[in-house]
Amino acid sequence: REAQHVATLKIHKEYLTYLVRDAKGEILMQSHDADPKIFNTQPSEGFSTTEKYRLYGASALRETLFIDIAEPLDHRREAAREALFALLLPLLALIPISLLGVWLFVRISLRSVLAYRRAVEARGVGDLSPIKVARLPAEIDPLADAVNHLLERLRKALEAERSFTANSAHELRTPLAATLAQIQRLRHEAPEGPLRVRAAKIENSLRELARLSEKLMQLAKAEGGGLLSEAPQDLIPLLAHGVDEWNHSGGQRIALQLPSQASVYSAIDPDAFGILLRNLIENALKYGAADQPVEVSLGDQALLRVVNGGQAVPEPVLRRLTERFVRGNSDASGSGLGLAIAQTIVQGVGASMTLASPATGRDQGFEVRVQFVLIPTVKE
Ligand SMILES: Nc1ncnc2c1ncn2[C@@H]1O[C@H](COP(=O)(O)OP(=O)(O)OP(=O)(O)O)[C@@H](O)[C@H]1O
Ligand SMILES: [Mg+2]
């Protein structure tokens, strides 16, 4: 019998070719491009692969009719490649877009965490209030609560420590004064000789102790906060009064220079200003050359300067003088707390203090500059 060819609608290259055969392998029908040589000689069912073709066979009518279909492997590969590209190309564009999206999302949602970080960084000895930040991510919220608890505990611990220092210094004052009075009497009553010398020594030591406890109290006060005043304070009368006190108590060594303005306002507690001034002037009188005046001046821009003569302090020593219990090499007695107290007050009111030696415009001496925050006077 002659194999039937399916009439071709259009001459084209077939991707799939087929043969229809009977059980003995006689070709009954084939597609126009079909090449019988590429098919298995005996019809079989299911998939199989030859060197260049992928074949599929199926039977009908109780295995009397078989159809075999062949597809060139090249074509299959090309189809697979095309499918792969069709999938990959959009992905290539999608991946960067989604990465950018993730980055943007994380950035935006973590913005409040950044604000929180800044708030934590701003906290210090002066400010241990709880941190409030609106809309933190839910995962961070418990952390924020824990930090607030920690701040609270820290604040209480610091407060306890400060009030202990302040209280002890205060409690020491009375017994020290009483003992000092007793020793003085003892010294007067003692006969001329070694006993009186010893009494004098004890008296001196007690005076040192009283000075130290006074300094400790000042330091505790300075660290305790409340250094800013609610209403702006005119620094001129405060300064004039402070200098007057010193000049009355001894020597008239202080030359005061006030600004041309009628008033210079800054937000500092008058007591704190008094303590600051006292420490600076005390140092200038104690360590300055005795034959030179101490110059105290206040500028229009709220710059306070305290200058004294005497040997210049070397730079490495100068840098450490504001630390507690650090002293320069001097014979005068002291505890090394004065400049630390001054520094604490200055920081507490947002001002800045600089030490210079030799003093500006001189080849020796010592200068302390304190730049207060000037509050412009409102003219009404
Ligand atoms: N005006 C000054 N001129 C020269 N040296 C100074 C002056 N002020 C401070 N110093 C040096 O800085 C050191 C530290 O001063 P600070 O006031 O902190 O402590 P102190 O005066 O030694 O003790 P305290 O003030 O506690 O009684 C001093 O020992 C001194 O050597
Ligand atoms: Mg001092």
C-alpha cells in the first residue's frame, strides 16, 4: 500500500513530524516532512531519545495503529533557551527595583530609630530625663522602655551620690568649726613651747580639712544641676559685688573692668556665678605674682576674663588643670578642685571656659576666659 501523505496547507519546515504505522511497521500515513529513517523501526509507546530527535509513540485500536512523533533536539534546546530568556529578562529589571524598594523601605521605617539614637546621644550628666520618640518600630519599643528605666535608675543613683556628698560636707562643717575653736583655745592657753607648736599644726590641718569639705560641697552643688536661672541675670552687678567682697577682705589687688553696656544678661544661677567667680579669683590671688594686680573684666559679649601675672604654666600641665584633684607645681596649699568646679558650672550653663598661659598679649601670667551665653536685651 502507498503511504498517505497529509495534504499540505502551506509548505513550511515542520518542527514536529509524525508517522502513523500498523503493528508490523507499515507506514499508513506521514507528515510531509517526515523522514521514516529517524523513527524507531518498530513502533513503540512512550518517550525515547535518539541522537538528534526526541520521539513519542502512542497506539490506538488495541495496538493495531501506532503514531510516532519526532521533534529535533536542536529545536527543543532553542525553545528552552527562549523560555529562559523570556523569564530572566524581566527578573534582571525586577531585582534592582526590589532591592531599591527594600532599601527605601528600611530607610524610611528606621528614621525614627535614628531620631531615637540622637536623643540617647544627647543625654548626659545634666539631662537624664526619659526619652520620648514618636512611632518607634514595635520591635524597638521594649528596648526604649528598658533604656528609660535604666536612665531613671541612673538618675536616682547619681542623685543619691550627690546628696551624699553634699550632706557629708554639710554635716562636717559644724564639728570641724567646733574642733577648730577648741584647738585655737588650746593653742592660746598652752605655754610657749612644743605643745603650742603642735596645736598650731593641728589647727592648720583642720583649716585644710574645712577648705576641702567646702570645695566638695561646691562641687556637689555644681554637679547637682539647677545652674541655670529661670530669669536672665545681669552679670554686671553680680561681678561687681563679688569683686568688691574680695577687695574688702584683703589688699585691693583686683582691678575690675566692666563693659560699656549698662547690662549683660545670661541665664546663670547667681549662686553658681558666685562660686565660679570665687574659685577663679582665689586662684589668681593665690598663684599670681604678688606684686601685680589681678585683672577681672567682662566684655559686651558676656566674655569674662580673669588674668594674673606670674610664671607661665607649661602647656601639658595646663591641659589637665580642669581635672579633679589635679594641681600644678606650686607651694601654695590646695586640693585641686577649684578649676574642676568652675568647669562643671561652665558646662552646666552651656558656656565655655578656656585657660591660657601665658596670658594673651603677655609673655607670662595666666588667663581664664569664660564665654557665657549672651541673652540679647529686649527693648520694649
Ligand atoms: N590663676 C592661676 N595662675 C597660675 N596657676 C593657676 C591659676 N589657677 C590655677 N592654677 C594652677 O592650676 C592648679 C589647679 O587649680 P585648682 O583651682 O583646680 O586647684 P587648687 O587651687 O590647687 O586647689 P583648690 O582650688 O581646690 O583649693 C593649681 O594648683 C595651679 O597650679
Ligand atoms: Mg583653686
